[in-house]
Amino acid sequence: PGESEGSHYHFVDLETFEAQNQAGEFLESARVFDNWYGTSSKAIAQILERGHDVILEIDWQGARQVEEQFPGAHLIFILPPSVKALRKRLSKRAQDSEEVIERRMREARREMAHWVEFDYLIINDIFEVALDDLRSIVRSAHLRQPDQRIRHRKLLEELLKTD
């Protein structure tokens, strides 16, 4: 409920998804809560070619796959501030039965155990603070020497030119 084709996801039937996955069309794919999700390799390549950053909202399975293909990727795990807050957020969505919420809570605990595999950890307690933390990570990544070398190549050549 509330998700629309082409905006939130591109919905396909399972047979189509499996064919696309077998054809290598996904950067990453994973089964989460009885649904299959995948990220288009072609779409990501187009965004990267334009020089833009890419932030993927994926689970730990997908993050592992992305890291295999992009070893320099910055993996960021976002945790809720408490179990109570997570349960409240799931209930507030008003989309799932209590049984489904309990299942999601069990799955979430298993998923959250993978936070140690990531480079960064953000606690999403106050949204604005968590967003600021995310912006700081992205900004920091842009200041790393390899990126700066490319971005400021001409300046560096000029400053380091010997007479």
C-alpha cells in the first residue's frame, strides 16, 4: 500500500525477476520479508557516469554484493534508537497484522546483528540528526584524497609545478 510503479519500485512478476537476475541485470538482489528486491546495474552505472553519488536503501545481503563489485563503497548501517521505537514505527504504518509485526521484529533483530559488517553506524532517533550524520559521511567521502586528486587535478598540477 502506498507504493507506486516507477516511483518507489519497478514491479515485475517472479518469473521476470528471476530471468533478470539470471541475466545479471542486478547490482544486488535479495529476498526480504517474502519479496524479492533488486537494484538495476544499468541504472546505477548511468548515475555514476554522470558523476553523482548513489545511496542505496538495501539490506545487509545486498550490501555484501555491492561491496564485492565496488570495494570502495561506504557501507552505512542505520539502526532504530530502541526495540520499542522500532515496534512503534512498524505499528504506525498500519499495514500489517500483529502477527506480521512480530515476524518483522524477529527478522529485524537478525538483520541488525550485521551492523558490525558496515563502515558506519547511524542511530535514527531524531531524523534531522540522522540525516545530518549521513550528510557528514558523504561530505567526508568527497574529501578523501583520490576524489580530491581527480576533482582538483589542474590546481594540484599548477601548485606543484616546478620551474
